[in-house]
Amino acid sequence: MRVGQAADRLQRSEKMFTKNFKIPRDQLKPVATGYGACLATDHIVVDGKKVGFMHRDPPQNPTDSGWRFFSGEETQTYIDDPRNLAFYDVNTVANYDLAIIPHLAAPVGSAFVRISGTQRFKADKFAMPGKEKPAEQTP
């Protein structure tokens, strides 16, 4: 299952999951306002890990920025469990990792991976779901 499918399942879910966020809501600062919503894993907002990989999908609705944030340590099984990810304001994720802010204006289709041990990211190749290149066929 891809992230988009897990997100759809999460949005359809009527059950609310209680999460113990690493940064209490009243301690969030306005560091990246006006970007809209994003998807982030609990590795970031609950465990407090830094963003290791981020990519921008086409928005799913008018409030969605298209940004998807991961620590880079998530397994597919972890991502497939809707309890491990949710939609947040981009500002919330920026409070957990200020290093994402310079990249937030990047266009849909952009992807960035953290340069290990730094506060910097480098551009990364990422095939958006449904946009993967077809496998080469041999004659």
C-alpha cells in the first residue's frame, strides 16, 4: 500500500487515536504558516525524530499542501498502519524540524533527503505514485 492509500484510509477512519506529541500544542511557534496541511509520521511528531525524507505530491484537497514527511526509518508495514501517520499543519512539522522550511516553496514532484549528520537537505529523485516510469521491455 502506498502512502496516499494509507492517508485515504486514515481520513475515512472514524476512530480517533490519542497521541502523545513530543512538542505540546501550546509550545508550537509560527515558523512556517500559510502552507496548509501535510502528512507526517509519528516518528516525527510523537518520537521527535528529524525529517529524513520529504516529498511533495499533488494536493488531495484545497487545504493539502502535498508535502509528506518521514524520518526515513519507517518500514512499509509502519506506513501502512494508519495509526502511525496523520495530517498536520505544515507549521507543526516545521516546529519539529526547522531545516525543512527553505524547501517548502518547492513545486509538486519535489523530493529532498537529509544529508546525514547535518541540518541540510539535497534534492532526491522520487517517482510520484501513478507516475512511475514503465519497466523497460526487451525485444
